[in-house]
Amino acid sequence: MFTALLADDEINILNLLEKLIDWNALNIEVIGKCQSGSEAYQAIISRKPDIVIIDIKMPGLSGLDVVRQIQEEGVFPNFILISGHKQFEYARSAIQYGVENYLVKPINKQELTDNLIQIIHRIEKEQTSKDYKVMLEQQIKTNIALSREQFLKMLYLSPDLSARQPLEEINRQYGFHFVHDHYRVISIKPDTKELFTLPQYQILLKQIYEYITLKLDAYPLITYGIIESDEIMLLINYTSEEDLACSLASIFETLKNKFYNYCYITMGISSASVDLFQVSFQEARIAIMSRITLGKDRMIDYNGLSRFRLKLNKSHLLDQFGTYIDTLNIAGIEKAFSQLLLEISDESASPVSIFDLFISLIQLLEERLTDLYNNAEEDFTFSRKQYVSQIHNATSKEELVQSMKHIMIKEITSYEKFQYSKDSRYISLAKQYIYDHIDQNITLNDVAEVLFINPSYFSALFKRETGETFSNYITGTRMKHSKELLKNLQYSIADVSSMVGYQDSKYFSKVFQKTVGIKPSQYRKLYTS
């Protein structure tokens, strides 16, 4: 009997999954139900089910996180991912983890049954296949590849790593073939000629990575790589500087010719190192960043970047932009970006300092907007990852400034629209309150208190939204209502006065005559004769 684990953060969905299928008829036993990614992860590790049906979007660990972490542990159940329509394309990205089965909510009984039957046939075929040994060997290779990737990411993310292993131990543990010679990191950055979606860009990166690793096999180089931060990072172990230079020049031209229809290729080259743990991924990235000054579609050596020494006054610029964001001053922002473009146009300006400033501007924008929305008691979602990627993908200083200016103005404009909508709601609620309490003494402070806003702000807001003062609006509303009441002869003028909030009928008549132009009695006679 096959085993299955169900995982969804909604208990109703879990119960539906359990009752929807005749599990016994499929020779499947449901061995557990989990309501979080962490719980599912632990259950898969401990119970190793054949099939896992899991929601892609759950608190904590998502369905994709579970798939990735489980495979890193060397456990490979058959996953069926459940997603809403909005997450479906995101779910399809799990193909890189070998996930082939997907369901879109609402769950269809026949589709689920078909997926389960498909998986059962696949399991049976794997279990009885003559190539089972080959499959196991491939799995081992996959695990080794994952281990290598983790090691390279460790070098990439921890340039000051202190814990070091002997080279022989590293080769044995991670399946590398390093030798005691020289190391460099090569960063390859494709800048697309047309607008690519994120999935399309990831496909392009993968295609370039597979192509370049294939071409590198023809050269006397030992190469391992990862795709990280929208770039391809290659760690190259070599013997001769001359051979490396010739190899890179040839590969670079081959890459340009192969992908010239889709993108510009820029290659960043780090300094040489004789120590694996001293090799610098950051230097290769800095070389790539320098294309905003030196130009894209070329090879850039880190050792030729010493002239970029001018660092920006980051704290001053952040203070300046912070003030403009807080005050929603779009004109000030546009002027500040024009001045900033002049400042970073200096040929000696450090590209690293420039990128650091722009990433800090994104962080500043997120922090200040979060405060504004929190003060308005409104949820706020900021596309930080998308914006950071947009900045990293800029290929010139002008594009950097235009992209950041567009991001900032777009987000501030969205907040202004939200605030305007909220202000309009305040006015609508205020008008309704006035209408409902027209027979009472209504003050501006009373209405502001009901709306939980500052009276001074409410007074200015009311004037801005209605074009008249609060007191004039109250008077106009009372007079409009009194006109309708005066047409009904069952009410005396004193009754009408009281019904629109005036306890003194003489004062009411005086206000009515001043506003309408005739006395209440004359108005009644005019409209009831």
C-alpha cells in the first residue's frame, strides 16, 4: 500500500482532500494531515510518505520551501502542489525541483484522482525498472550537485569565512576536483534587449549557464558555478594566466554570438587568488556593477577599477530624500534626482557606492511608507525584491536614476490616492453624521471626535474636499432640509426650526431669510399656494 501525507493551512481543505477520494480503492493510506509547512517538513522527514499533497502558500514554510528543503535532505516523495489561480505560474517554477503534478483550487475530484493514478504508475515503473540503479546514481549526482551549490553559496555569502578545511577534504566531501593552483571568480550578467518577465529571465540565465559550462569543458579549466542575484557566478580553478585569458576571451565572444538576439553579455573578472578561501565573489560583482560607467557587453577586470574612488555622501542624500518622502513632495524628489544624476555622472564615482545608495533608497522608501500606512491603520505590501532586481538590472547611471525615480513617485502617488480615498470616506461619513443629527447642535469637534481625527486637520480637509467651511455646510444643509419641511403644512414654522436644529425660531427665520432671500412664512406661501 502506498502512503500519502496531506498539508494545507485550512482545515476545511484538509478534510475535503481526505473525504474527496476513495483512498482504499487506489491502494493509498493517508498517514497524516498537517496545517503548516514546518509540520509537513517534519512529517515527511520522519514518515517518508510516497505522495505529498501540499498547498503552495502556507504560513512559515511555503509548499515550495518544503519541496526544496526536503530534497536537500535527500528525501524525494512525489509532490502534488495545490495553488490558487494567482499562484499557479509561481507553482510551475517548482519544475526545477522535479515537481510534475499541480492542482488549481477549487480542487476537482477527477483531476486529483488522475494525478494520483499517474504518480502510482510512475512509482511502480521506478520500482520495477531495469534502470533503477541508474536512477539511484543520478539521485546521488543530484545530491552532490546540491552540496556543491551550498558550498559555493557559502563562499559567496561569507567572504570573511574563518572555518577552513583542507582542499583534499573539500574535494572528498563535496565532489569537487580542485587542485593547488589559482582561482578566480567570473560573473556573467545578461542585460535583456527587450522587457523580460522574471520567469523568462530565469530561463535565460539557466540557458546561458548550461551553454557556458558546456563550452568550458573544452578548456583546461576546472569550473563550478551557481546562479545568484540575477547573475551567473563561476568559480574557475586554473594553472596558467595566459590560458585563462585566452579561454575567457574565446568564451565571451561565443556567448555574445549565441545570445546576441536576446541580451547584452557583460563579464566581470575578480582578482587572482592562490587560496580557495580568499577568492572574491564580491570583486566579480563589483566589476559587473562598473558597467554603468564603463558600458555593458564587454569584459571588465576588477584590477582595472582603481580609478573609481569617489564615494557619495550617503547619509546626507538619505536625509534629503527621507524629508521629501515624509512630506509627499514629488516636485522635490524630481529635482533631487536631477541633482543626483549630475553628482554620480563624475567619472571617478564609485559604482559600488552608487548601487549601495540606490538599494538604501529602496529600503528608506519602504520604511517611510510603512510608517505612513501604519499611522493610517492600513496594511501595506512593498515589492522590495522586484525593485532591488530592477536596480541591479540597470545598465547606466541614467537608467538607475530613472528607475529609482519611477519607483519612488509610483509608490508615493499610490499612497496619495489611498489617502485621498480615505479623506473622501471621512467627508462622506461626516456628511452622513450631519444628515442623521440635523436636529441637534452639531460642532466640528463633535464630528472630528466621531471620526477619530484631529479637528484642525478635519476642518482643513472638509474645506478642501467640499469647497466650503464646515459651518457654512451645516447652515446650507439645515436650510435645504427646512425648505422641504416648510412645504408640509402639518409642521409649524417653530416645528421646522426645531427639526433642523434651531431652538430659537426667530433666529431660524433670520438665518433663513439671509440665506434664501425670503422669510420662512413667505417661502411656505410661495410653494403651498
